[in-house]
Amino acid sequence: MKIERATLRDVPEILELQYRAFCPVCKELGWSDAPTVTESIEQAYADFPNSTVLKMVADDGRIIGSVRGKADDGSLYIGRLMVLPEFQKKGYGKILLREIQSVMPHKRAWLGTSGETEKTITFYKREGFSIFNTETLDNGHTWISMEKIIL
């Protein structure tokens, strides 16, 4: 496995990865209009230049994981951390999360996630994040924001 910076050419494969990684969770939650499962290819191409996107590439050349980050004024927003379902629970998500934090300077890292996925929340807490905001969305789902302050 290797981690590299993604390019515009990677957008279709990363979007397919996104659907495969997030659709099972969204289906389980009954959240069919979640942005991670409704994003179009046009939206993905338009949003790509706004972040640093890392990809994890398997030995056969497939992208099996990805994460994006956007640093602004000392804060790093981490988004779309994802790993193909068949590669989950092998530590790849943790590697990607740590890598995006190491390559982008920041004093505070933050992210948002569903408040209904306890295993995801536990994962981020193990990585030093804590909840700083919880909100109920119009569709009834809970969204939490988590942060990690770098001392």
C-alpha cells in the first residue's frame, strides 16, 4: 500500500469508492439523501480543487481509501475519510487520518460525522478527537462535529 496525492484523473474512482464506502452505512441509517451518497460526478470534479485529497493505492493500482483536508487559519478540516468495505478494519483508515494531519500544518483538526454511528465516533475518540457540537438535521438525523487541539 502507498499513499499519494490524488489528481483530477482520480475523481471518478474516488467517487465510486465513496459510494461503496458510505452507501451501506447510509442505508443502515435510512439516510438516502446524505451528501456522501448523492454527490454527482460534476460536483466531485468542482469540489476537488478546494481540498488536498490523498489516496491509498493497493499493489494492483486500485484506490482502496481516500481522505481530504482543507487547512485555513490554523484549522484543518478533515473530510470524506473512506476505505473500501473489503479493506476496512485493517488500520487503513487510521493511517489515512494520521497522514492527512501530518502533511497539512494546523493547530486544530476538526471533522463532522453522523452522530448515529457509534463505531465511527469511537474511532475518532481513540485518535484524540472530542465532540464539540451536536445538531439535529431537518431530516431527523444527528450530525456531530469533533475536534483535536494540537498543543
